[in-house]
Amino acid sequence: MLDLQALVAASREAAMAGGEAGTKQLQLADVAGHAQHLLAAIEQRRRELRSGGAAASPAGHEPEDDPQLAAQQGELLLCFCIFRNTAAAGPGAAGALLSAGLLELAGSALDLLASAVIPLNWQLPAALAQALANLCTASGPAAAATWAALFPLRLSMLAHINAGPTQAATCLALLACCRAVENAAAALAGRQGSQLMTALLCNHQRMLQQGEHNDTLGLLAAHLCFERDLLPRLWASLGASLDDGAATAGKLQPTMAQAALLGLLCDEAQDTPQAQGRAQQGSSGRQGASTAFLVELAQSLAAASKATELSPGQQQVLQEALHLMRDICARDDSGRGLAGAGGSNGSIAEAPSPGADLVAELQAAGAVPALLAMLKALEPIQNPQQQQRAATTDSMAACGSSSGASGAMQLAELAPQLAAEAARFPSTPPYPGFRSDLLAALANAAHGRREVQAEVGRMGGVELVLAQCQLDRQSPLAREWALWAVRNLCEGNPEAQEAIRQLQLCTTVESEEMKRLGVKLELDEQTGKLRVTKRDPPGADSAAGAPAAGPSG
């Protein structure tokens, strides 16, 4: 008779000690045989309870309340706890578990879960998923065997169980398989893995609403999208694709899983540790498909908003795409940590990778001109006083007043090189904060990166960014991001500093505060400097020009 409680304790000690010696006393073959017997007994007992046979529990009792069934399920849980602990002992223990038939047991248990023979309580699926995660992490051959036996349908069953421990362990098992098994990442990001990844992402979104966070899913998403460069493939498998006919004319409606993916990648870009060392010079051999897709996605949705208002889902995806570019560019390692620089996963890891420079890939994909063009397309920022003055000018012009034309302020065109590209994009923000998000991505991209500084300068972007340094009621943080962008563009960049130095003052702007103080600004056309002068009292001009009154009588 097996003492399962004692074996659970012994397996825990073996896992902590490491090595293979401690696993020999765990009677893995006997435990596996007992687990197989329990699975058959549980299925038989459920059948009896459903048919109302002689061995059924008293009337009015649910199957889950049956003492015999509860005892069997409790023993099965202990068996998988033994497997879970044993798999953590290393490659030798993983091999012993494979020989004992763990994968066959896992497949049978998952089939019973899928058919509701075993209830979807959190304990058994979590122990099963943790056993698989430890098994896949222990060795490459174990990961390959798990992938061949359980992907996609049986692993998808685990992904649909909305419980934190099960979700985290399932993601860890998948991540280990993607790192160890050839073409596993491509399969998971493709149509075969679409149901599995959709379930994980949607369950993660629900977990966030409950205050939980699946950190392992973030690692898996970053591995697929940045280390393996599979974001376009994964995006297409999760729902509508940019290549679909429905994606044209702004009809692309993102799914919940797609929006959750971008939000998760933003979190990962902020939380992933920085890669050490310098970026590798020269080409890494990558196509930069994920970063190019990110730029294309932002451009497509922004352009679509010119013709029709975006849906809330489209607005969220556009915002998340810009936030992801912002967060990648904010990293001191230029995203190399996200792309797997120096990553390790125990014995199944490949040689440490230098990681791809994601900021350089964004720049190569045209992120800088795209961001500048979207910024140029927006109407110039106007504070409430300027808007009131413009409305007054328009009203005077409509009434045929000759002074209306002279009161209008003529603005020089900024970044004319971008005029053709900017024509694609809307003049009004697709969502509140759009201007801030554009400036944030540009500001972070320019920080310490001479290539980005030079590209912005060639396109006339320095003056364009400088023009954003004022309060925008629709994007309250735009001014702060614009100031940060100007600082980053000018740091160590004499060309940008000279471009700003050469700017000339064209005119002055009245303000209510200056009127109350009785002063005004005047521009000295010879020196180009401003001087403060007293304002004439109201009616002074008309009083000075009125004819003097003659003597009466």
C-alpha cells in the first residue's frame, strides 16, 4: 500500500536536494500505476452516480458530494503533487517520469477534465500544470515529448481554466517548449495555437480586474513577439489581420485578446530587466517584422480615424501601440532585454543572445517619420485666448470688416517635407491624449540616440516639436513631453541647437493679464528683441483726434 502523503514529503526533499539519487526511492512506477487506476475508478464512479446505480450516493446528493469520489480525487491530487515535486529535481528525474508514463497520465486526466468527469476545481489542474512546467523546464527532450503529446488540444484545456496557479504554470510550460522545441514558437503563434493563446490572454484580462497578474504570460508574449519576431503572426491568429479585407478603410475591429496582448507587452517593456553590455554592431539577421507591424498598425488606425470615428476598441489598440513604442524607446538597452539578450532557462537554454536593438528596428521601419507626420497633421495647439481671438477674427471677416484680415496671424508651415505623408492622417486627435503619446514616443526615441536626432532634424521635426511646448487642453501632458523631446533632440546635437537659435520672432500675442497690468509687448524689428511699454488708456486715440469745442454763442 502506497503512503502518498509520505511520498509527497520525500519528493519535496528530493527536489530541494537536486540530483537523481533521491528520486529512486519515490516508487514512481507504482505511483503512476496507482494514478492510472484512480483515473479509471473516478470515471466509473461518475458513471454510476449519473445512472443512479446501486452504489450511488443517497438521493439529493450531487456527485461532487460523494465521499468515495472525493477520496479518489484527493489521492489523484497527491499523485500529481509527487510528479510535480519530482520533476523539479532535474533532467534525470524528468527522464524517470517520462519512463513512468507521466504524459499518458496527464493526457488522460485532461481528457476527463474536458468531459467534466473531474470537476474544474483549482487544485488538480494546478498540480497537473505545475508538473508539466517542471518537466518541460528540466530538459529539452522532456519539453519535446510534452509538446508532441499534448499540443494543442490538451494544453488548450489547461489554458481555459481560469485560475491563477494553473494559468501561470501553463504559460511556463509553453515558454519552456518554445525555447527548446524547433518550430514550437511558430506553431503557438499561428492558427494551431490561436485558441490556446486567446484563452490565456482573455483570462489574464479577467484576472487583472480581480487584482491578479500572470507574470509568466508576459514572458511568453515577449518571447514570441520580440525574441522570435512573431507579433504579426500572433496578431493574425488572435483575430482580424491587417492583411484581411476587413482591415481596409478602418473596418479592422480588434479582438479582446489582441488588445490584451499589446497591454501585456507594454507591461513587459516596463518591467523586464535591462540587458547588460552594449548592443551588437551590424545586422542581427532579423527582419524586424514585429516592430514594422507595430508602426503599420498605428499608422493604419490613425489614418482610418480621418474618415470615421474609431470604435473604443480601435482607440485602445492605437493608444497601446503608441505606448508600446514609447516604452520600448524608454529602455536604456534599446529593447535588447525584451528580445532575449543574455536570457537563460537552465539546461535547455541556447547560448546567450546579444538581443536585437528594437529601437533601431523601429527606426528602420519608419517610426520617426510616421510619428512626425501624425503630429504635423494635427491642428496647431491653441489656448482659449487664441481660440477666442480666432473666432472674433472669423466673425469680423464674415461681416466684411477690413480689419479682420490684418488681425489674422500668419503661421509658417512647419516640417513641409512631411506634408504629403501628413495628408493621410487626421487633423483632430482620434482620442484624448493622442498628441502626448506621439511626443512621448519621439522624446524617448531621441534620448541619447544620435541617429534619431539626425533623422528628426532632416525632416524639420525640431521646429515642429518645439511648437508643441504649450498647453493643450485635449492632451494635458503634451507640453511636458514636448519639453523633454526638445531637450533630448538638442543634447549633444549642435545642428538642432543652431536650428532653434536661428528662429526669429514674427509677432507678439496679447494676453488678458497684460491688459489688466496696462502694459503691452512691442517687437523691435531692427534688433528682433521685445520691449515692454505702457498701454494707451482706453479712448486716448479718439480723444486726441476729436476737434476742440468752439466758444458758445
